[in-house]
Amino acid sequence: MSAVLFDAPGPRSRARHTLYGVVACVAAAAFVAFVVHRLYVREQITADAWEPFQDPEILAGLVQAFGRTLLAAGSAIVLSIGFGAVFAAGRLSDRLWLRLPCVAVIEFFRATPLVLLILGIFFGFGDTTGRYWALVLALMLYNGSVLAETFRAGINAVPRGQREAAYAIGLRKTQVTTLILAPQAVRIMLPAIVSQCVVALKDTALGFILGSEEAVSVGKLIYISYGNPIATGIVLAVVFIAINYGLSKLAQFLESRQRRKGRAVLREAPTTVAGGVDD
């Protein structure tokens, strides 16, 4: 009896599939060529469109703008992690009077569109916060609420036996969470945490609606002055992609390091033979 769901394709089927693949590739290449030609005809990717990025002053302005973007993203990420940790702990609390307000805050800010948060904080508290902190606080509230759910799910994903064993030796709930559950949950949560950090970094572009001096706003000034939105967009996209790719690789490194540490602990743990005598 065959172990596969379908019979292996014969020579004609393989030839037909190869033909389909070639036709699809040719069609895709033709479409890309058409788009590139149209952009070139409209002088969006000609040499003149890239000329602004050869100006040292414009490059310096972009570097400063990306520096402000990274600063805003870094501030938002740090505050979001703190916000998420506090409200996740509150949501995991056994006290109803503490858990219900935390649930309400998390669900409210998760459900509110980020643009509305940014505008609400800016128009409501802009005289106090300014554009920069209006953006950072809005990012903190939204991403912190998402991270709160991530932290809660990570803590609950740790095998229940770990919690029960900790309680059996007399640890309090706070000690169980901080000493037993959280260190194990970090490996589970790390990819989701880094993914949310990438989201926070990309969402800093929404500072554009406030006219803040971050990368997208500076890019707008460039393409308005030189009429090259495609070239400017490509430059901004390449830098954002490079930064986000770096964050993803950092997450992979940290995750693999955590796994190595876990294996090292298991290898170094003493083994017990029958009768309670260590090897």
C-alpha cells in the first residue's frame, strides 16, 4: 500500500509543472519590468531621484532622524515591558479587586487603535508631554497591553508541576512567579517579545501624523522638496528592514543562548541512583 496521498507525477506531469513554473516566472519578470519602466518614465528612479542622498547634509539629517526614531522606540519598548510586567502580575493575582481593573486596562488599550491613542494623548496632554512623549506614551500603552497578555500566557505555559513543586517546599506566590516560573517562561516568551519590539519600532512611523522629527517626517520633507517619493521610500524601507532584521537575529541569538544554558543546567544536575546515593 502506498504511503503517499498522491501518485508520483509522470514525465508529462513534470514537464507540464515545469512549463507552468517558467510561465509564472516570465509573467512575474514582465510585471516587474513594466513597473520599473513606468517608474523610470515618471523619473522616480532616475539618477536625479537619488541625487539628494548624495548630499552630506541630507544624509546627516536622516541619521539624526533615525537616531530619534530609535530613541523613541527604545523608550517605548522599555516602558512597555515594565507596563506589561506590572499589569500581567495584576491579571494573574488571586485578588479580584486587583485583577479586574488590570483586565479592563489591558483590554481597553489593546482594542483602541494606536492612531487614536497618539492623537488622544497629544490633544489631551500635548502641552505637558509634547510630540515625542505623546508618541512614546501611546506606544507604551498599546504595546504594553499586548506584552501583558504575552507575559501572562508565558507564565501559564510553564508546566503546572513546577508551580506545585514550588508551593510544596513552602514558597509564596511571589517567589514562585519570580524565582521559578518567570525564568522558564522567558524562553517561551522571547520570540513574541522581540516581535512586539519590532512592531513598536515600525509604529514610531506614526509620529508622522504629529509632525515629530523622526525618520518618516524627515523623509516627507525630502520627497516634497525633490519630488522623489519612491526613492525616499526605498531608502527608508531599507534602513527599517535592516534594523528589524538585526533585532530578529538578536532574538535568535538570545533564544539559542537560553537553550544552551538550560541544557547546561540539566547536564550539571546530579543524578541519583536507587537508594539515594549520588553517582
